[in-house]
Amino acid sequence: MPESKEQNPDETESVQENEPRRRAPTPIKVFNAQTGDHLEVPFQKRVSSLLLELGIDSETVLVIQKDSLLLPGDSIDPRFEVEIRPVISGGSGR
């Protein structure tokens, strides 16, 4: 009768152990002052990508992070909340 070989769990290699671990992107916390909503959206590297993801025209809002005004090409720091405020325009009242 052939001798059966039992595999030692310590000797077997798992494919998962050899693959680099991929972390899920950090979600970005967003406060939309137009709607009053607090959101978490998938990480977006640039302001323009975030606004596109949210369906917001970049010419209608101000994007603020850590007391700094961000432009559409600026990078977003996922550690800090992003605030989106509507642009309010008006005349001089004359």
C-alpha cells in the first residue's frame, strides 16, 4: 500500500502570503454646505476628480481643506475633511 503524504500546514505556501497586500483607499470625508450632508466618498487624488465624482460643477463651488482654498488641479489630503461651499454672487445693490 502506498504511503500517504500528509502536508504540514507550516510547509505549504499560500498564494495569498506571497502577494503584496493591497489596502483599500482611504475614503475622503466631505461636508457639502449646499445640502448640509456629511459624506464619505472613495479617495480622489485631485479636487476636479472629487467634484466630478459628486456631479458638481467646479465653477459653482469653493472647495476648502484646513482653512485653504483648493483649486481644481490641487491634491486632496485624505487625512482632513473637505468642505464644499456654494459660490454666492450678487450685485452691489445700486
